[in-house]
Amino acid sequence: MSETWPVIVVGGSGYVAGEMLRLVAGHPRLRLNAAVSTSRTGEPIAVSFPHLKATYPQEQFVTLDAACERLGQTEHWAVLSAAPHGTSAEIVARLLGEAESAGVTATVVDASADFRFRDPQIFSSVYAQEHPAPARLAEFHCAVPEHVGDIETPHAAQPGCFATSILLAIVPLLQLQLCSANFHVSAITGSTGAGRTLRDTTHHPFRHGNLFAYQPLVHRHAPEVVALAHAATSRRIQLGFVPHSGPFARGIHATIFAEVDASTSTRQVIDALTSFYATSPFVQIGDAPPRMKDVVASNYAHLSASVEGGTVVVCSVLDNLLKGAAGGAMQWLNRLLGLPETLGLDTAAAGWL
């Protein structure tokens, strides 16, 4: 019989955790053992996620203590964390400590920002709080899965959704030395990117039919992009990033601008991107600008490029909850467990969602 791993999903009632729970249910080598939620303890999963009622008809959210008590039952656990920034690291550190005490292995993939920076001081400067578990930072490697081979750390961190959409474009441009290191990015995200807690800017009457920028040039994920681009390419970049809130639920459309040599053509850049991602099943390069509905509800990302007058523009689209969060985390988990990267993730996009 093929080995299966019990899974603990942390941050249970949020949108990203909901997608993690859905992915675990459809994965042939994973089985849910505990969904941890501090705010919904004892509540059926199906109350928070009615679309998962047939999948989890009886399962309830449990406390972190209850999840820790189960660790001794199995030799190797998988942990997917979608807990909030500044909270996830503390929970993950607790689970890892309890697993070590129980003499079992826990493989963790974190989707928060807590393990994206190796230096706790950088985390503190960006998130205005002390890092909850600095001693665990060296155990995590953060990168877009397509941009690194085998990793030496036992755990992984998934970059944010905006960061993923941008890095998919700029890392190959930098590595292939196709452009300058000065980038400008305009990106639009769906309302699910703001999380499940209702805010003025996510309220339907405000968001519907609306489009607006927020935190232009000072968004907290810009330092993440800069740091991860340097880690992947050893090049320092300048980044001007303007995020926008769009009038749709899920998806990201990012437009990345950079300077290229006047002799560079559109065909050269598209062919270079195609070659760079030739062995990356979830990244597809096309001649025409990508459309968000072609990737929403899937783990795929679509990119295309145009060059004119010394400027290259790369358009990048992905699903913020999947490729940008839960799906990317599942890619990492597959790799850390020695499974095919696409396992449980190769469902096609919905198309007309």
C-alpha cells in the first residue's frame, strides 16, 4: 500500500485554509487528521465551508492542544499553516517542539509571511513586531517552487500571492540577463486576497464594480519580492509596486515593466521564458496576453511578454488562493515528501467561473 501522511491544517476557517482542506481531500496520499481553529473550535468544518460538506460531513475544528496530543499516533506528519502573519510561527514552533518531544517527524509548509525572511530583524521592520520563533527560521526555505531545485531545509515557506505573480516574471528575466534590474509593477487582486474578516474595502457594495490602488510604492510585500529575487538570482533589484483591489473574488493580474536592449524582440523574450519554464508543469507561456479566467480555480500560472522601444512588459496571471497560496504550499509539500510535484494539483481551471 502506498504510504499516506496525516495532515494538520492550521488557521482552519480562513479562505486559504479552506483551499488547503479541499486540496487535502482530493490528494491520494494525504488524509486530514486535524483542522485547527481557535475561533471555531468544536464547530463542524462544513459550517465554515458548506461547499466541503460532502467531503467533511462529520469533522470538526479542534484546538492546537488537541492536535498536539495526536502527534504520537503516527511517525511522520504533514503540517500546512494558513494562520495569520505574526501568529503562524508561534503555532508552527509549538507543533515542531511537540513532535520532537514525541519522537516523530513533522514536515511543515507555511503560507504566512512568518518564514519568508531569514533575518528576524527584516521581519520586524516590515511587520512592526518581533518574530515569534526566530530560532526556527533557519529550518525554512522560502521561494516560488519553480525557482529552486532540491532544498536543504526540512520545511518550506510559500511566498505571498502578489510576490508569486511578480517573481514568476522577473526571476527568469534577471537570470537570463534580459533586462535591467529596475522594475515597475501594477497588479490587481481579487477580494479573497484580503482574507475572510469583513472590512470596509472588502464589503460587496464597495468592492463591486470598483477598482482602486492601495499602499502604492509602500506595500509590505515589496521587500519580500526584492529579497526573494536576490536569493534566486544574486541580483539586487529596484521595485516600484502598486497593488490594486479588483471587483472579483479570486485571481491576480500583474503587469511587470522593465528596460531591455533596443535589439531585444518580443519573440526572444517569449522563447526565453518558454525555455526557462520548460520543465515547470504549472507555468505556461503564450504569445497572447494571458486571461485570468483561464487560470482561476487552478494551480496554473500563465505569462506572456511584449517588447517595444526598449521596454519589456510581462503579464502574469494566477489564482491568488491556489498558485499564490494553498496550491503553491501543496507543491512544496509534495516535494518535501518525495512525491510528484503535480500530485493532487493538476485539475484544469474552471474557465467560466
